Amino acid sequence: MKIERTLLIIKPDGVARGLIGEVLVRVERKGYRIERIKTLTMDRVFAETHYAEHKGERYYKDLIDYITEGPVVVAVIAGENPIDNLRKIMGATDPLDATAGSIRGSYATSVTRNLVHGSDSTESAAHEIALFFPEMAD
Ligand code: IDP
Ligand code: MG
């Protein structure tokens, strides 16, 4: 089995609503290991770096306001095929399109305030892990 990694973020609404455990239990029960985990509050400069590819989108300001509004939990998730599996556990970006049993399908109603983030490719996972956990970069 090839061990790979992805970055999970429980966004400010997930932390404020007391859903940290709910998210992590699903990730662990799927079979993944939580290799690193911490709480932090992103400032706007950091958030703009993380979401740089969205700059110019009409929802960009709302996204930066949202992600900086309070603490988030950031974790490195390790195991087999973590990127695609985590995105499946999370559900589609818009909770309306997310399957009913997914995290977003179960707990979110808004396309912006959709509780969780997961890296979307091997490249973005490596980039995001290095951004949030620079001590892990090799
Ligand atoms: P993802 O989080 O499922 O990978 P992305 O397209 O990468 O989705 O968008 C990043 C974040 O930006 C989303 O999770 C959501 O918070 C916000 N977002 C994306 N698309 C929209 C939109 O059409 N309207 C409002 N917010 C959006
Ligand atoms: Mg994305």
C-alpha cells in the first residue's frame, strides 16, 4: 500500500458548531491516520496565499472573510488514496450537490460555509501541507 497525504481543514463554522469530532471520526473510521493536527486562525495574507487560485472569483471576498473569521483545525491525513477519498467523505463543494451521507451533505447548507477543505490533487496537497506545516517539507 502506498501511503500518501492530504491536507484537511475544518473551517471556522465547523469549529464554532462543535463539529471537530464529527469530522475527525469519519476520517479515522474510513481508515486514515491523523499525522499532524493543530488549531490556528488564518490572517488575511495567509488566507489569500492558501486560496490564491480563487482570486478574482465573485465569491472571493466572502471566502476570505469566512475563512479568517475564527479558528480552524488543520490536519495532515495519511493513508491510501487520501485525496480522492477525503473529497468523497466531504461531499461536493455545494452541499446541495453533496451526497446525503457526506460531511457537507449532512451538516452544511451554504456553498461558501461548507465546513471542510481537502486538497484536490497531489500537487496541491504537497503545496498546502508545506504552507501549513513547513516543518514537514523535505
Ligand atoms: P472545494 O473546497 O470543494 O475544493 P473550491 O472550488 O476549491 O471547492 O472552492 C474553495 C471554496 O470556495 C469552497 O469550499 C467554498 O467555501 C468557496 N466557494 C467555491 N465556489 C463557490 C461559489 O460558487 N460560491 C460561493 N463560495 C464558493
Ligand atoms: Mg478546492
